[in-house]
Amino acid sequence: MADDGSGVSHVRIRLDVGYDGTDFVGWAAQPGQRTVAGTLHDVLDRILGGVSGLTVAGRTDAGVHATGQVCHVDARADRWAAIEATAVHRLAGLLPADVRVYATSVVPPSFDARFAALYRRYAYRISDSGWGSPVLRHRDTLAWPRPLSLERLNEAAAALLGEHDFAAFCRRKEHATTIRAISELSWRRDPDGIVVATVQADAFCQAMVRSLVGALLPVGDGRKAVDWPGAMLTRTVRASEIVVAPPHGLTLVEVGYPADAAQYAARAERTRNLRKRT
């Protein structure tokens, strides 16, 4: 609990969020556009009489979904105390059907949904059946016209594990690093036949996950050599030959944080220190 200097105590609230990104132009609030942040902020404002500092773990692009998104917001302690027990129920009644808040909790002021995160994990779903995406999952599953080889996909993915400069796979932003550490990049086929890529890293730059998937898919269907995606790591600028996979197949499924709340501040400080090219 913190005092902003006005004598009014505030609390930081963590929200675990899911959404269908189909009808949003992305997470980040934009004037005149339907965004996840804008939608969520409006409802939180309504039930708490004003909130500030809405911060998210991963700013998803237009059309990208989430089942494990995390964000935080600051609110007056007295107003939060009045609704805390019924907050999830109230949010369910006011939010549109394509945004859900699964849980809320009070966290220390040192908790930062973005900078205190240890990792983000994404899943990308693909149907290579020939008849397209499952009729009830077409919003989150890409239809791929050619059969995919898990062996080729996983062999190519192995070369991208670890810390590298992923400039070839990123939309570069001024003063931002493209060095990232991928701890998992694997492919599986579920019992229903859907091919799923799992990608986990400490952080991602814009369009990185979809670019990784886009580079690996032509390897999986035999059109590119297995060593082609790994060879892109020598590039220092965005590789135009890498096709960015469509957004609707991508879902943010988990964000991890230190188990000990005392480590939030140290983790956030470390994250803010940009990795430099060696």
C-alpha cells in the first residue's frame, strides 16, 4: 500500500487476463480504436472510480490472442477494498465476451507486470490437414496448405535456441535492442492433429514470434533447407525474405514471475538494462 503524497493510500492490483484478439487492433490503447487496454481500462475506471498506470506483460499486436496475459493497475485502497471480494464477478458482468479477467490480487508496489517478468510463453496453432482449420477454432488456428514435418521443424528450431541477435526476425525500434534469449522453441502435434509451436523467451521484440514461425514453416513443408532459419542470425537488419506468419494463430499462454515477491525489484532492474551486441 502506498501514499501518493495526497494522503490517499493506493494499492497495486495484478490482473490475469485472457482475450480473443480477432476484433481488437491490439493491446495498446489508441484513440478511436477498439483495443484490449482501452476496453479494460474503461471498465476498471467505472468500478473503481479512477485507476492509473495500466501496464501489461506483453503488448500483443492486432489479431493476437491471450489466455495467460498479466497486467497491473494502481487504484485507491479504499475503493478496492469495497469491491475486492466481488471484483472478478463485477468485471465479468461489464466486460465484453471477448475479454475475461480470471483473477485479481494485491501485489507489492515493486511488482511490474512488464519488467518483473522472467519469461513469456506463446503458442502458435496450425492445421495442415488439407481441409483447413477446425470449424470451431478457425479464429486461433492457421490453415496451412502443405503437410508439415515435425522432425524438420524441430531440427531447424534447435539452431535458434539461446541468446542471439534476432535482428533478422524483428521490426527494429530506435534505441531498442534485438538481442533476446530463447529458452524454448519446439513443435508438437496434438491428438486432434493440430501442429503447435511453443516459443518461450525472457522477452520478444515486435513481430518476433510470428517471424520465427514464418521462417520455420517453409522448412517444415520442405521448401527451405533445415539450416536456413539459423543462417538468418548472421543478419544485422530485418530479413525481407522472412514472411511474418498471420496473427490469428498466435496466443500468449503464460507469463512467469519470481516466486519470491522480494525479487520483483531486482528482476525489474535487470530487465531494464538492455543487452548490448558483443
